[in-house]
Amino acid sequence: MLAVRDQRDKSAFARLFDHFAPRLKGFVIRSGCNPAQAEEIVQDVMLTVWHKAEQFDPHRAQVSAWIYQIARNRQIDLHRKLGRPVPEELKEEPGLEPDASQILAVQQETTQLKDALSRLAPNQREMIEKAYLGELSHQDISKATGLPLGTIKSRIRLGLERLRHDLKAMR
């Protein structure tokens, strides 16, 4: 992100786009948009990231938090434009901005989750990433990998159990 912000580096932006676009699409779809709207929102968000990169401050938020906040705002704008009620999980309480301790807590939890994921067996981590970050169904993962559906489900279940155990301290 800093290369995009400071040098307008197009290859760095392409890497950012490749990393965040599928995750943002899943995030937006889970919040109630259809896939076509989600793609439109993701394109708009990433265009905003390019145009407003100079506003990114790594001391205030992580790149992911900054980008997801832009996406959330775009979703709220779309719901208002279409005259739909804003889903509860998107509503902002007036005057409540996250303070530094909340931002730090989210960053620490993110780090702990990344560490826990890195400790999983590679085959479990891969299945969890495909299912939860890649937004693929178990059937889609089976088709993509050629593995039996039962194997996919077992690896995800075992990986999630391990994550629950490793992350108990966060509760």
C-alpha cells in the first residue's frame, strides 16, 4: 500500500487488487448484496483505493481495515440509494469512532489469527482458506482440487477445531 501511496506503483496496486478483490466480494455478498452488485462495489472500492491512496495512514489503521471501511461505506451508500433499509451489521452508531485501543485490539486479534492459521497443517489451512477466504463451497473445492468431498469436510473440520483450541485465549 505504501508503494501505491508514495510512488503510484501500478504493480503494487495489482497485487493489492488480486489480494483484496475476492475477499471484499465475499464480504459484500455476506452482507446481503448479489454477486453483480458485489463486483460493482469491489471495483468502486479498489478505484477509490487507487485515487485516495495518499489518505492512507499506516499509523491510524492497517491496510485491510482501511479498505474494508471503504467497502462498508460503499454498501451503506448503495442501500440508501436503492431505498433499502441498511442491514443491522452495516449500521453505524452516530459519533462512535473506534478508538486507538479498539484498533490495536483488532490488529492483535488479526495477528493471532494469522499465526494460528500458519500453524495448521498445510492441507487444512488450504481448505479453510478456500472455504472462508475464497468463498468456495465444499463441492467447488472438491471439483477444483479433485479431492473427495469427505476429505474436504474432514480437513476443514479438523482445522477449525485446531483454530478454536489455539484461539481460546482471545475470548
